[in-house]
Amino acid sequence: MLNIFARASVSRVTDPIGAWLLARGLTPNAVTVVGTAGAVASALWFIPRGQLFLGCALVTFFVLLDLIDGAMARAQGPTKFGAVLDATCDRIADGALFAALTWYAFDTGNRWTAAAGFICLVASQVISYVKARAEASGLSADGGLAERAERFIVALVGAGVQGLGVPHLMAISLWLLAVMTVATVLQRILAVAKSAREAA
């Protein structure tokens, strides 16, 4: 959803930054790897230790690099390897965030919240897999209620604000997101079915 409404506005900010970084010798793939490594390290180090706000703030910073590497790829010209690397790193960062939130919830005795985190962890990977597998078959599976941007916003805001002292917000956000991600899986499967009927 945000991909549709915010892409043009975001590009006006990220495209000049991407061009500036390219002019200084950086590559999109390098920015992708740095952003992913930073997001994974921040999520798995700070969030399970209970430093929710700091962990979420750092993950947000590194995830935003994903916007920059996209701008750099558009300016330089995308490559097939770069696209695969970017998609792979996205899945790693997604998994690390939801694993860290699930770990923290389980470690603090909030097993129902941990269950929601586990649902988000699995469903977020399935959302991306359905699209990738559909496109490999020449079908379409775009869109959905909770694409990557929505998932990160809901999870990071919920956990980060709880880190500032608002109780139960992480549980609320993860259960909301669990419903949204499962709904998105169903939406994408229905989109694939429709695309298959149209292609027949």
C-alpha cells in the first residue's frame, strides 16, 4: 500500500542521495550489505536485551538504507545479481527483526506475544515467497494489506514506543500485524489464482 502512495515522494529525497554516493565510489550492493548487517546486529543485540527503543531506532536507520540502495541501483542501472542480493538481504533483515521481538517476548514470559511474533516471522517470509514464486511462473502477486514497509512500521513503532514506557503496545502491534500478514498471504494467493485464470 505504501509502495503505491509514497514511492514518488520518497524517490525525490533518495535519488539525489543515491547519485551522490555513487559519485563517491560506493555501490548499491555494498550499501545493501551494510544496511542488512547493521539491521540484523541492532535487532539481535539490543531488542532481546530489553533495549527496545534503541534497538528499533537503529534498525529503522539501517532499514532506510534499503531506500538508498534502490535509488543507487536505478541511477546506475539495476543488475540481476543486485536484485537477488537485495531481495535476499530483505528477507534476512525481516527475519532478524521478528526473531528478536519473539525472543524478547518469550524471554520476558509473554508467550502469547511471542506467538504473534512467530506468526509474523513466518507469514512475512511466505508473503515474499508467494510473490517470487508467482513471478518465476510468469504470474502476478503484487500488493496486499501488509507489504514490507507496513510490516516494519507497525512492528518498529509498537516495540519502540513500548521501550519509551507505554505498556502492552508491542503485543498489540504484533497481534495486529499477525492478522495483517496472514490476510496478505491470502490476498497474494488469490491474486496468483486470478492471474493464472487470466493467463489461461
